Amino acid sequence: MQRGELINRLDTETEWDIIIIGGGATGLGAAVDASSRGYKTLLLERFDFAKGTSSRATKLVHGGVRYLAQGNIKLVMEALHERGLLLKNAPHLTRTRPFILPVYSWWKKWYYGIGLKIYDLMSGKLSIGKTRIISAKTILQYAPAIGQTGLRGGVVYFDGQFDDARLALNLAQTAVDNGGVALNYMRVTGLRKEGGKCNGVYAEDTLTGKTFEIKSRSVINATGVFTDDVLQMDDQLQHHIVSPSQGIHLVVDRKFFPGSHAMMIPETDDGRVLFAVPWYDKIIIGTTDTPVSEISFEPRPLEEEIEFIFRNINRYLNSGITRQDVQAVFTGLRPLVKVPGQKNTAVMPRDHTVMVSKSNLVTITGGKWTTYRKMAKVAVDNALFVGKMERKTCVTGSLPVHGWCDEVNSDDPLHYYGADAEAVKRLAEENPVWKEKLHECFPYIGAQVIWAVRYEMAMTIEDVLARRIRMLFLDAHAAVQCAPRVALMMAEEMGKDEIWQQEQLRNFTALAEGYLL
């Protein structure tokens, strides 16, 4: 997947079947859906793939236990089904993770146990593990960091886990593998119309300044929390439909929660659940649900959110996590769909919403990563209808994601490349420097930087350290420390000068400050 080659197709191919605005989970899913059905598909992303919310999830592929408690059976059933499909279609990026839910009263042990058994049963043939009610002694064997005072036992259940940004990238590659075009750093500046109907976009390559007028039979708006911006490109009188909610995650060393099990805390101050999840040899703790009025491409954590997580996690753990223990904090915005009269985003539904404007612009928003495939199908079906195109069958339910492989060795530090892992290893053999670690505390090597530039459309230090490899999300200090080395390797590979390197380092250092407490 090489950006220059894909951009050249914009000069030679004058009209597309479907243009998708937005390179997050839903937009990339739509690009895979449409291209794999055989439609000429173009996806345009203003920044990098999964730059926003789609790289800032809790890293869970789940049905949503909380949604079950709220009575949203339809969403849970749909998400559990999609969880099963994703685990099959992207085994190199996903895994089954056992969770423990500790309880401190006898009746809640059975209350949550029965609820989670129902959760398991709802997944049907796609169940990934049997739920069990366990004793306090067993819980402490699985998770010795849990506070023992008053512990009555708990529940073990199973859910899915994944790497969100790597999945987003692999979806872009899957779309390209199927004949589509997916471009990052391509900003849509306006909607093209004839007779009041949307039939394309105007776009700008933000790296070169080159502009494009691109025709299409239909356009999909899949821009997440920025949905309203595109809707107002279409109609300045359009009311806002998105109510953004902010969620943060703290990342700490594995020593604070040793073991292979994750933990779900079922009761927090605001009625949400809280997770502590092992991920790449760190522990992710989150998340929050805070209504916000300002939308930013780089949202920052609020002090009240940080204190909320400390207060709630330390009720359950005896390890006493403090600010000094946090190695990274990352913040995302959820594109929740407004509910009249409802201001508490924690209880707003996570279902997706699709709408078609008078100009035939198809907009899809809401939802969650787990259901991205289903949302993509709905968006494409609507785009086919308004574009008066022949309806072809969706095939993504059984379509392997780029990198799919039969056997995944999770002990291999390059396992998340899947079928590409061997090629990355061969690349490392070409240059002794590329075999060296980028940072002594992480397994990442120089060849991964070169691979990201050559085949994964990484254009900036941030693209590499935040999303091609996940160091910024795991340890922001470490990411800053190895940024000069990454800048030099990228500059040599891309033919960039010292000025480019220094500008990249300034930008990345400023960005990384937002990932530090």
C-alpha cells in the first residue's frame, strides 16, 4: 500500500461509485465492504487512518455487559455476533481474554454471575468461553493485586481484545487489496453537487497542496465526532446530531495488576463499568464518560477524569496506583447521537444512526468498534440505493482482514503483522541497524519503521510511534526518547532533509506532552 501510486489513480480514474469521507473504524469498514463487493471505492481521511477516536479505544471486542444491564438486548446480540466474526477474520490482531469481576457481597456474586451467564448464552455458537462463578481464593490466584478485605468471590467470563489502530490500518490495506483506494492526509474541502444532489467531493492533499475535483455516484459521511462539520458542508441549516463524550485511559506497568486476566469493575461513581486490561505488557485502565462541548483532534484528559479513575481503581486494587506510576494517558471522543432531553452521555445509546439528506449524502455515526462491519454494511447499502447502483451481496462476514494467517504465535513480537511478519523479518536482515531495538524497554525494531514508510503509508513520526507501533500509547516518555532515531530513519527512507526532521521532532514532542500526566 503506497500512497504515491494510489494518488496517481485520482488523475487517471475520473469517476467513482462510492466516496467515503473519514478513515476511522466505520469509514474503513465501508471501504472494505464496498471494494470487496466490486464497486469503485475511494476513501479520504484528513489526517492519518484512525488518528482520532478509532485508535483510542479500551482495546476490547465485546458485546457490552453494561448495555445488557441497560436492557439494550438488540445491541448486545449484534455486538456479540460481530465479536465472533472479527475474532475469526483477524486472528493476528485479536485474542480471547479471560475477565474477572470481583464482588464484595454474596447476593451480588449471584446477580452478576447469572447476568454474565446470560451474556455468554447470547453469543450462541460464537461463544468464546464458559462463564463461571468462583471463590475469593480462586480470584486471588488469578489476580493477586485485588483487595482481599470483604472479598466474597466473583465471576470469570470471556471477551475479545484487539489492537484498534493496527486493525484500522489492516482494513485500509484490505480495501486496497480489493481494488479500492484509501488515502490519508487528503482533506475534503467541499461537496460537489449537480441539480442539488451530491455527486462527488473537492479535496486537497495536505502534504503537497494539490487539489482534486472527484466525481462519484454516492458519498458517505463517516467522520465520527466531526459528522456535523460535513453535514453543514451539505446544508448550513442542518442541526447538530452528535453529542460528543470524552473517555480517557491510564496506562501503567504490568506489576500493578499481574496475571493474564483482565478485570471489570461493575460499579463506579457515575454508573459506568471500569476495566483494567493487560495489553502489550502494560495495563490499560479506563474509561470515563464526560460530556464535552469542544471537539478537538487531540483532546486532553480532564483532571476530574484522572481523579475518577484513581479513586475507583484503587478501591479494588491493593497496589495503590499514583500519578507517578502512569506511563501514558490517552483520550478519545465518542460520537454519540443526541437524544432529546438527555444530557448524561453515560446513559445515551451506543447504537449507530444512518441518515440520508435531501442531497443524497449518506451519513452514518454512533456505534462502537465491535460493530464496525455491520455499520459499514448499512452505510454501503444506503449508498447503493441513492446512487441507483446494482445491489451486490456483502461478503465481509467471512472476508479475511489483511494479514490473516492460520496460526498466530503471540510470543512473536511481530505477530500482529500476521502474514506480513516474515517479510518484516526479511527486511530487518537487509541492514544491521534495522535489526536493533528502537528503545531498550520495547521489542520494536528499526525495520518496523522502514516497513511503515514503505508499505503502510506512514508519513510522520506520529504515524509510526502512535499507530504503526503503539509506543506513544504505552509509554510516552519512551516514545519521545526514541523519536530522533525514528525521524532520522524516516528522513533517510523518504529523502527528507534536516529541516523536516526538526519540524517533525517539534511537532511530536508537543503532541506527546498531552499523553503525559
